[in-house]
Amino acid sequence: MAHRLELKGISKRFPGVVANDDVSFSVEPGRIHALLGENGAGKSTLVKIIYGVQQADEGQMLFDGRPVRVGSPREARGLGIGMVFQHFCLFEAMTVLENVALGMDDPPPRRELEARVREVMAAYGLGLDPHREVHTLSVGERQRIEIVRALLGRPKLLIMDEPTSVLTPQEVEALFGVLRQLAAEGCSILYISHKLGEIKALCTSATILRGGRVVASCDPREETARSMAELMIGGSLKALKPKAQGYVGAVRLGVEGLSVPGDPPFGTSLKDVSFTVRSYEILGIAGVAGNGQNELLKVLSGEKLDGVTGAIEIKGARVERAGVSDRRRHGLATVPEERNGHAAVPALSLAENAILSARTRKGLASRGLIRVRAARDYARDVIAAFSVKATGEAALAGSLSGGNLQKFIMGREIGQEPEVLVVSQPTWGVDAGAASFIRQAMIDLASRGTAIVVVSQDLDELLELCDRIAVLNEGRLSEAMNVEGISIERVGLLMGGLHGEPPAGAEAA
């Protein structure tokens, strides 16, 4: 039987960078094959070549045993290749249904398409209103559109680039069930993920890239997550060094009775949210995407002021009416979940992106004038301290891989030594080595006295990082539970919408 996909000597170069260097491997029909590597290892470039977004400089690609040259995504879809991108290809002013239609070469009539979309969503457990506009959706909900759009084409080869980054464990299991069914029916799946536990549970073969080259292949079922991570980074993976347990200082961030209407027409309203975070403490906020996480980040950061009631205090100072810059002067730093366009401007350099949030605390501007040299120096310091793979401080943010951009953004905020850090999805789409680095940097920051709030859908991450965890559901925040002795089942039920008395041992936030 012919290979479903076979790559022979694929190479791709960009100015100053060799993204893929003589890459060769194959994927069999009905096989779920993992493509692993650090951020910047060349995975995304390779799958873009397979999908026709980019063209290889050298090498050959065979599909179902026949040599092919895929000149565009349309040609790829014509062959039977579908793809779910890590960074979404969506028009925010359009509805879910309109975005699905735009991704199809020959969409059926609207009513028929809606019926098919609803059928796919129901089958995969990807609940979403086809008539909602994309700008009202969370990152997790937007990811569901990409997954549905790809699966509507019934592909022979389905490429999935970090498809579960913002899905809950229950949604991941539902998706895995679908992927296993597709594989059983003969569909091949090329699966990219930094969640190595997922790779072990789902994939039956793997190719590992490092520096654009194939360095190993393995059966993930016979490896440990640690051994695969070490193959990816070419060395040993360091265990996190926990901060000292038990000691907390004064309240750094206090939120009392915080309520705000959701953005019309489908935003989630926050309802009487209250919590405190002390210095040296990390509070985790768990929850399914779309339950008010974005609204909470906007209100805490000062991006949203209209309709806000309740109190927000930073080191005892009331700031609920203060804007973004004033809150940063009081010692707040924030990292939103969306890297491109929110946390960073892709068309600006890393030095210019450093100025956006660090101009006050790092002295990058004075009397209305930008201190260009100071901005460049600070960007260089962040690049070095967080091992960001970039050509330098003049590199455009949009030229970095997702994981390297996330490391730069986290480094930009942590390097300011804030009194309070509020961060959403800190390791979304980040490889194991970089995720470990970012988590250690947050632990070290808390050890120096910063109060940290981590909003994440990765329960394992919250359990590893946090002292206490609360759950956000439909805009309401549960009591905070001490991580020591926490009931994972209880957390899952709260994420699913169970409200009521807090469990024994829970600590009021």
C-alpha cells in the first residue's frame, strides 16, 4: 500500500534562516502521526508547504504514491488535504457560518450548509451558534470554527496544528474520539501539539524536528513525555523549582463585587466577582473558554471601564475607574490570551513592542519622547533572558513563531518586576521546554513578592503553578480552593456549571 504522504528532502530557506533542511518522512493511511519539535523547529513551515501556503525550495512530495506539487491551499483541498491552523484565518466582522463558507471552494446553499455545520458541531461536541459574529467569540470558540471547517471537507489527510490549545479536557476527549474514528475510516492525520500527554494518548508514530532537521522518529506509546521533550530540545528537561510554601504577604490585588455587562450581543457578563491575591501568591482561575475570561482580563487591565461596578484595588489604591496606563503606574502588568494584535503588534519590531507596555516602568519614554536606545536595550535583554529565537530587537513580532513571541511577551512583562501580574493562557501553543521556562519565570517572580493571577484552561498547568484555584463559569467565580488536596472532579464539575456550597477545605478568596 502506498504512503498517504511522503516527503523527500524538503528544504525551505528564508533570509538568515533555514526553516526546513532536507526533511524526509512518511505518513501511512489511517495513521495518526505526530510532528514534534521546539518552537522555531520548522513544523509550521513544513505543514504550510504540504498545504500549499508556501513552496519548498528543494525536495519532492508524494500523495497516495503520486508526485505532486501543491501550488495553493485550493489545490491541497482538491487532493484531499485539510488543515486546522494554530493562528486563526477568520474574519471577525462575519458570522461563524459565513466564515465556514469562505473556507470552502464550492459552498452549498446557506440552509444546507447550516444544517451540515450543526450536524458536525453536534457530532463533535463543539457547541457554537452559527449566527454569532466572530468578534464576540473567545479564542477557544474561534478554534472550534477552524476544526469544523476542516472536517466538513472529509479530508484524506488532516493536518492539525495545536488544535487543542484552548479546549477543555472534555472537549479534547471528544475531539480525540472523532480523530480516532476518522483514522479508522482511513483518514491520515498529521498532528502537531506541544502537549506530549496528548501525543502519547493519540498518536501511533512521530517525527521529531530540531533546527529544521529530522533528528528522531519514535512510537509515542513506547516513550514518556519527558523522553520526547528531551529529544525535542536535545538535552535534559529541568524540573520546576517550587517557591517556598506557606508564606504570603499583604494583599496586592483586591476585587470586590465586580460586575460588568458582556459586550453585545453575545459577551459574557461578570456577576459579583470577588477575590484577593497576596504578594508571593499565585491564584489560578480555571474555566471553559467563553465564560467571562476575556471580560475579566479587560476589566482588570483597565481596557474596559463602561458599566463596571464594584471595587478593584492595587496595593490598597482604588483603580476601577483608572485606565490602562494608570494601572500600570500602580504596578500592574497584564498578558492577554491573544498574542497577535492584542499582546503584540505583528508589524512592529520587538523593540517597538517593548515600548507599548514597558515605557513607564522601564523608562522607555520621557516627556513624550521615545528613548529608542533604551527600548532596543530592553528588548535585547528580554530576548537574551527568555531565550527568544529572533534575529534581534529589530525583528518584526510577526516574524517570530508563536511560542517565541509568547516568550518575548511574557519576558517583556516579567522584566518590569510588577507588583501584580495578570496573565491569560501563559503557555498556549508553547513547546515543553519553553513552557517549563515560562512557568519557572512566574514562580520566580512570585518568590520575589509579586502577586500573580493565572487564567488558564490547562488544569495541569494551574495545579503545577498555583497556591489556590477558583473556577469561572457563566461570569461567576467560585470560592478559591487550596491546591493541596484539591478535588479535580470538583473543579471539573464547577467548570461544567455546578454551583453551590464550596467543598470542604475551600478558602474564601
